[in-house]
Amino acid sequence: MTQPSDHPRLASDGAVLVHEPGKPDVPMDLEALVRDDYDRLRIDDSFEDLKHRARFSKEDRGLYEDWMSLAAQRAADRQLP
């Protein structure tokens, strides 16, 4: 069994590995890097609702993956010296 990581997972080619919405392997702090922005930009929606819908909808899963890619990039930028 693998342990959750506090860092975003990146493939060797730099692509962000896909995370399953709502699964415990996604660090909550990673989601926190984009949650407020999503909620602010999508007044009629919430990040939690998006995570729920992403389990059933290809379109919402793609949107969730886009936001998580942004979160991973923000986390990587914060780790730069």
C-alpha cells in the first residue's frame, strides 16, 4: 500500500498525474491551493460540488484535473529556491 504524499505527483515528462476526486491520496493542502480561486470565479458553484460531480461526469472530471494541474504547478513553484 502506498502512503499519501505531501507533494504533487509528477510524471517523468513533467505531466501531472491524475488524482481521483475525493480520494485520500490527494493532499488537502494541494486542493486548498485552488479551492478559493475556483469558488471566487464560479459564483454559482463550489469546489466541493465539482469534486462530487467529477466522479460521474467526464466534463467535470476534466475540469477538476485542470484545476489540480494548476494546484500542482503552484505547489512546485512554492518549492523553488
